[in-house]
Amino acid sequence: MKAVLNKRPFDAGHAAYVTLNGLLLVFLLAPIAIVLVFALNPMPYISFPPVGVSLRWFEKFFASAEFMNALWLSLWIAGCVLVLSILIGGGCALALARGSLPGRPFLTAFFMSPLMLPAILTGLALFQAYLLAGIGRPVWGLILAHTLVAVPYVIRTTLAVLHNFDRRIEEAAAVLGASPVRVFFEVTLPLIRPGVFAGGVFAFIVSFDQFPVSLFLVVPKGETLPVVLFNYMKFDLDGAIAAASMVSILLALSVVLVLERLIGLKAYVKL
Amino acid sequence: MTSAAIRLEQVTKTFDGRVVAVDAITLDIAAGEFFSLLGPSGCGKTTSLRMIAGFEHPDSGRVYVGGRDITDVPVHRRDMGMVFQSYALFPHRTVVENVAFGLRMREVPRADIERRVAAALAQVALTGLEDRKPSQLSGGQQQRVALARALVVEPPVLLCDEPLGALDRKLRQQMQFELKELQKRLGVTLVFVTHDQEEALAMSDRIAVMNKGRVEQVGSPAEIYEQPRTRFVADFIGEINILDEAGTARALRPEKIRLVTPDGARVAGRVETANYLGGSTLLRVRASDGSSMLVRETHAGERASRTPGDLVGLTWSDQDTVALEG
């Protein structure tokens, strides 16, 4: 007997789908590839095509006290913002989803509003507010400013998890003898944690490459990495910028990977 | 295992100040009884169960378990077991951790927890799956974990909210047998919420049929089926013919009707549709006056089934009809 082979008909829709996705990927990844090429190109100015491979710009970046101070400051601030926005955003989301607050839609919109406001306005407004309040421009002021912009990301991801939360699971725990506090720590918290941390990753990244808000609130010698890079670019446009960008990208990527390993973000949250 | 009687006394629950979910119902459930709350969705059966569990607080009326007024006792101090339709297993915990949860909350010593969890898992035939997560289990297995988790704390009362609703038919029937056997063996008082009348008839010692927040009738499965008190009960449970005799409605089950020759029969008509059901065939007979009746023809005899278009006569004895209220 001869087996009948069904030839698969050409599927134009599928082909278009694959092509579109491919183009999007190229569009997203091409800038990173270009930055990498420039970071490794030993020419003293940004040029194409590259003439060789060298790590001189990375050496320059890591040898510069100015860059290193800015990098550590940025990491420190982003770490603080991560913790603060998880606590504040997680709490807000729980209150919005669970508390029977009056005017919930309004409150939600209010907490999300930093997302809709151009960050440059937030920066300017905070600058003026700090000035009027006589606070000056301390590091904690910068941390709070970043947190303000980052909190909506945590609220959003946490609300998404809470929205799909089967409350019967909490009820089951209660029937089994868990007091409301124990239900929270034994069931609610472990189940929303991936959503909260996914938001925390966004918060970290938002803070780490925050430019417009920082621009108004940093003091000389206390500038974050994006601000230092911007200032540097005004006078020099060499591969150190590209090397710094590569380091930033890798740092951000490793934060995402570490959190994914530790809590398995993708199991719960569609990023 | 100890079991406890449950009493709902004039219990009312309103939602949003308008929708009356449960309307002044009084129910007495005996210790060790398999008691079903049966009705269509929105009849108040789940709300009643949730008031026994303590998830809802009645607007008025009291709830007693084992003679003790527990109306104001919070959920976690009621010492009950509950099985949910969605199982509500803890997805982040293994089978063992799920089952151990209630014991851990009761601060049972670790060695006892291990022993009792193992026994509970053996009881529902889940030995060997201890370290799986709920997502790695089939629906039936999840159901068993939920059951073991509820029973391991030896609650005097087990509440079940459509626990078999998510299972396919075959598995569902098997679980019906298992649950009933388990309940009899343990002697636990079991309150079972379902909208499936067959399930309620098959499993219960007694059934409360609910409609629009009220209890229409309480009785054994046979009483509910054979002596429905109201038109709603008659209609909700199985197939029914409602006859109008001198202004009073009387219920007549399709299997109580005999097929005879048309002349001299109480009703003569033509078979309109014949639904073959395996063990029997359900016929819809259109009478000459335009009304239609359901007749169940069992396949015990040798004669061939009626087919649509056949002219038939129907007869029954008056003692097989039941007068209905309302």
C-alpha cells in the first residue's frame, strides 16, 4: 500500500506572521548589536566599518573614577528603588484589589499617573518642590523621585496577579484553621510574589536608566550613570559610551535572569 | 471520627442590600448524615453552605453545629473540612504539604503529621504522589488531594461545594461511589451542594431542594422523587407530566404510564419523538387535544420500541399521581 502524502498548502498568513516577528526582533536587537560593534571597535571615534576588536573602551570605562562612581551610585539607587517600590507598590496593589476603598477606579488611575506624565515634568516638578521645601538635592530625594516613577510598574504587575487570583485558595486555608494573618503569609504572599518581583525588575531598570528625572535632581560629583554618560557625550563621542551602554545592558539583563532563577517570573507573569 | 449535627435557624442573607440570596431558611442536618443542597444556580445553596463554613455572615438567624451557636465564630476556628469545585489546592505546595496544612495550623507534632498525612493519602489512593505539585496531577487526583486535605484534620463536618462538577462523567460516577463510601466509613456529617439532581439522588441520605433562596422540600431521595410537594420540585427532579385535574395540578412520572391500545385508554395520541436512552426510551406523545406527555418505555420486554408516528394509548392508575402545591 502506498502512503498518501498530504502536501501542506502554502499558508500566507503564517508566512506573514513569521516575517513580521522576524522584522520586529531585528528592529529590537539591531541597536544592541550596533552598540556592541562600536564598543569593540578600537577607533577613537565612532565609525563604520569597524577596523578590529579591542577592549580598550571597556578598560577606559572601568578605569575612570567618574564612570565607576556613577555606576555604583546608579546601582545603589536602583537597588533602593527596587526594595521601596516593591513594598509601596505591593501594598498599594493589595489595598486597591482587596480593600473596599471608595473611589477605587480614581485611586488606581491616580497611582498609575506617573506612567502617563512625561518624566521630564515629574523631574521639574520635584526639583521645584524640593527647592521650595528647602530639602536641596540629597541622594534620598533622588531615590524617592525614582521610586515615584517606578511604583506604578509594581502596582500594575501585582494587580495583574491579584486579578487572576483564585480566592478559594485563601478560603481553603482559612477553613483549615489559618487565621487571616497566616493566610496572608502562607498563601497570599507566596502566590503574588512573582508578580511583585516582576514589577520590581521593571522598577530597577526604570531607575537604573532614568535620565529625565535624574537630570534635575543630581548634584555635581553625585551624578548617576545616565547623566554622566550624557555629559560625557557632549564633549567626547568615543567607544567608552558604547562600552558603558554594554555594561548597563548586561547588568540589567543579569538582574532579570537572577530574579527569574530565584522566583521563576515567567511561570506566573506574562512579561 | 466524631460528627456533629448542623442547624440553620431562620437564616437570611442579602447581597448589596437588595438581592435576597437566602430567605429565612431553617434546616436540620443530623450527625453523620449525607445531606445535599440541590437546586439551580442562584437558588441560595452555595450561600447557605458558605454561611455554615463562615465565609458569609447571615443578616439574621443563627447557625449551630453540634448544638453550639457558631454564627459569630470566624472561619478558622470552626474546625470544618471543605472541598471546593475548583479544588483550591495550594499551587505552590506539594501534595504532602497541601494535606499537612491543616495539621500544621493546629500545631500537631511533626511525627504525628507525617503519620496522619500518609494515612490520609493512603485512604484516597494517592500514595506515591507525595512530592508532586498540584499542576502535575490529573483532575481526579487533585480532587483526591482536596479530599485528603479536608479529612486529615478529622473534622466533624465536611462541606462540599460541587466537588465533582469539574470531572468527566465516568470519573465523576466513580468518585460518587468513593465519596459516599468514605463518608459512611468515617461517619462524618457531609453537606453536599450540587445542581445535578442525579448526583443528589444517588448519594444523599436526605436532600433539600432549594429555589429562589427558599427550601422547597426536604426528604429522602425516594420521597423527593416520588412525592414531590411542589411543582418546582417535581419539575426539577427528573422528567414529569403535570396534569390538571379539576383545578389541582398533579404530577405523574413518565415511567408510571403504561402503553396500551388507543381505544379505551385515558389518552390517545401519536408518538412525536422517541429519545433512545439505552435502558429505556423516552417518548413524547402528542394527544388529540394538542397537549403532550412524556412516557418512559422500558426495554425489559421483547416488543419493539415505538417510533414517531405510531398511534398509542396511555393509561395510569390514580395512586401514581401526586397532588402539587403551587
